[in-house]
Amino acid sequence: MFGTIWMFSDQIDDEDLLFAQRSFITYNMAIDYYKMSYRAVTHAADKAGAFYKLHKKVLIKRSIFEEYLREHGKDGRREVCVR
């Protein structure tokens, strides 16, 4: 295993390992993995500055996005999802 992910090997499954290998994710991947709404994901990615365009496809830089979510904690989702 790479980095410090080995310290949490008893807490993660195959889906987490595959997700950790990705540098960029799509909106749908973020919605499924983080259990957030489309609006919350786009708002958080915008605030974090994690958007990257690849031709016509828009991707999210996972490391920047996760850092933003860690800074704002799980309760930060309420702040991110302003209605």
C-alpha cells in the first residue's frame, strides 16, 4: 500500500481503495461516494476551487475537494448546501 493508507487498512474496503487511486472524479462519482446532493457537490467544488475542464467534461480534483471537506467537517455540509 502507498502513503499512510495502510494505517486504516482495517477500516476501508475495495471501493475505498479504488476511489483513493483516482486523482480526478466526476460529479456522479462524488455524489455516490460522499453521499451528497448534486447541488452540494458542485457548491463545495466551486468554493474549494477543485474544478478542472477536460475538453467538454468537467472533473473535480479529489485531493482539493477532500481537503475542503475536511476543513469544514461533516457539519460543513450544511454550510455547503445552502438552500
